[in-house]
Amino acid sequence: MIYRKWITFLQFLSIMLMWAFATGILIFIPWLVAVSLRWNDALNWTLAISLVMTPVYLTVAGTLTYVFIGLRRGAPREESRKPS
């Protein structure tokens, strides 16, 4: 029982950290574009990296969430298990 709760906690933690990381990246990208414009830096590379990495991070975070929810739906409930 404690093992299941520990696994559930780690799964929730991994989802929260992944979404926090993806959100941080999404907040960082507009700042990076603004800095690139201000310093007359390579704007094309900044935009290229932004256009590639934004969908990648969102896809990974969404996939992790989808897998977690799918695993939770398929898992047997604690109260429905008969004591042996």
C-alpha cells in the first residue's frame, strides 16, 4: 500500500516537474527573442530554435501526462482489492 502511494507521488511529481519545465521554456523563449532583437543578434537562429523546441517540449509534456492518466485508469482500485 505504501509502495503504491510512493509510486503515485513520484508520477505526480514527474508530471508537475515536466509541465513546470515546459512552462519555463515557453516563458524563456519570448525573452530570448526580445534579447536577440535588442542586441541585434542572430534573430533567425533564435526563431528557428523557438519554432522547433516549443512543440517538442509541449509534445513530451503532453505524452507524459497522457501515459500517466492512462496508467491510472487501468490500475486496480485499492478498495476493490480483496485482502488475502
